[in-house]
Amino acid sequence: SEMCIRDSPLSMRVSCRVALQVFEAAEASGIARADLVRQFGGDVAALSNTSNDITWETFAALLDELGRLLDYDPTRLRAIGHNLVYVPTWTFLRRLARGVVPLRGIYRAGADWVAPSQFPHVSLDLRFEGPRTLHAIARVPEPHASSEAVFLLFEGVLEEIPRLLGLPRATLLSSQISPRTHECRICLLYTSPSPRDRTR
């Protein structure tokens, strides 16, 4: 099994924090950590240690196993994305939501800060088309491992973010996914909460 060590052979590496977040989100849907790593021999303890890192290929294998366990059902994989927004280690955007940052600002922060810091090799273009439509385009370039599951989790996160502000879950309007590319449009049912919802 791959060890989460920083002197592994050169490869794009990501923090084990993202693996832990997937573990936590999957557990919220009843999937055990051991089941996610069994097929590729991963070390649950090492993958859960946020001071470590892993190759993108190992992370993609983790997501592929999640997809296999869920029969690559888009609805069930998006539900894991919904869960991600609430896991204990996924804190940055929740802190923004507790402040005065508007919904568009939270999406912008995710695209400009969170995604590049976690996955610097993944290109992400996120823009608004009119007041309520969010258009996202993402790509995992060669030679990095492809992962359709990561795109479905991403859609779930995009859908769920409005609920951090007490707003209804966004609606997926369209989705086009290939192993390396992803494009979707999300409809935001509302773009600002009532004062009562904001203080919940």
C-alpha cells in the first residue's frame, strides 16, 4: 500500500485532508473507511492523517472505489458531495457562510482559493450566467489519473453550498462528464437568505 510520506517519487500530491474529508462524507452515508481502501490496499490511518499527503493517483483510486461501491449512481455520489459540505474538516466555506459573505462570494472563494489549494493541477472555470445560473467547467489534464467520481462529488458540493446560508439546495440543470472533463450548470433558487435564516 502507498504510504502517506512526503519523500515519495515525484508526482502531483494532495493533502490527506481531502482523503479524510471523503472518508467522513462517505461514513455519513454508511460507508466504512476500511471498505473504501480494501481494493487498493490503502492504509486508513495514514490516509486519515492530515499532516501527510498522497499522490493524486491514490486519491483517484479512493474515489473510484467509492464510485464502485455506489454503482456509479450519480445521485448517490452527489449525495456524498452534499455530505462533504458538513464534515468536521471542511471548515473554510462554512466560516465564510457564518459571516456576511454573499452566496456568489462563497462560490468565488471556493473556485479561487479552496480548489486551487487542494488540487492545483485541476483547471476550474466557474462563472455566473445571469442572476441565478452557475456554470462550471473543470478538467483533469494528462498525465494525472482521471476520475469521473470526483466530478460528481463536485456537483453535489455546488448543489449544497446554498444551504450553508439557509437557502434551498441548488438544482442541477445540466451535466456533461467524461473521464477528464466536466461541465455543468446549476440553478440557484435564491441568492440571499432572510435575516432569520442567516442567524440560524
